[in-house]
Amino acid sequence: MSILFSLFAKQVICPACGSPARAAFGKTECTNTACQYFSQDALNRLRAKDAPAPRGSYHAANPVTIDYRNYLGIQKKFVAERGSLYAIHNHIVAVVEPTGKPIALSKTRITNLNWLGDVPPKPKKTKKNTGK
Ligand SMILES: [Zn+2]
């Protein structure tokens, strides 16, 4: 089960507590020890995955720094592209250096939230209206 789970698991935000988690087969394994979905295996894997520094060569054209305290209480700084920020539920999604990939950060853990100003809601898809 565990190996299969790891193969299929996707990184998600825990629906119960907003911490990094993984989910597969309708089951959530959360990395927050205080959470009802906590899994030591998920936490171990996250720690192992966190060990190497993120790679990439992405540089934000219009950078904004996000101060963030993660679920382990570790203060981190993310340099994000200001234009990429949007708010969804109680998270802010931002494209960050150096990976150029969007990450979701819980607003309650962003310690300089008021510096970010008004973050717009998730942009509507600009796809053509399919006329439903
Ligand atoms: Zn959780």
C-alpha cells in the first residue's frame, strides 16, 4: 500500500490544516503532527525532499519577498513574481525563484502579508467561452 501510495500520491495542501500533505486513492497523509491526517512517512519524505536546495534559474522580473513561517516553525523567504500572485481560499499562490513554479502559501503563515498589498483572486481562465 505504502509504495503504491507513494507512486500515485500528489502533493496537496491538507484540507484539514493547510499544511503540506500528499493524497492518493482518496486518502490524505499530512505532514503536520497535530493533524488528524498526520503520517510520519509523509513527514519523513517531505524532509528528505526538502534537503536539497531547490534548483532553477528563474528570476522574477518584478520581485516581491514573502516572509513565511512553515509548519515546522522555520522562517523562510520566498522571492516571487509580483504579477503571479493570486489568492485562493486562505492561501496565496505565487511563482517563486528559483524554480519558476507556483507554490501555495497559507496566509496565516505569511508574516509580511500586509506588505503584499491587495492580492487579486484567482484569475478566470481566458479560454473561449464554450457556450454551455
Ligand atoms: Zn493536515
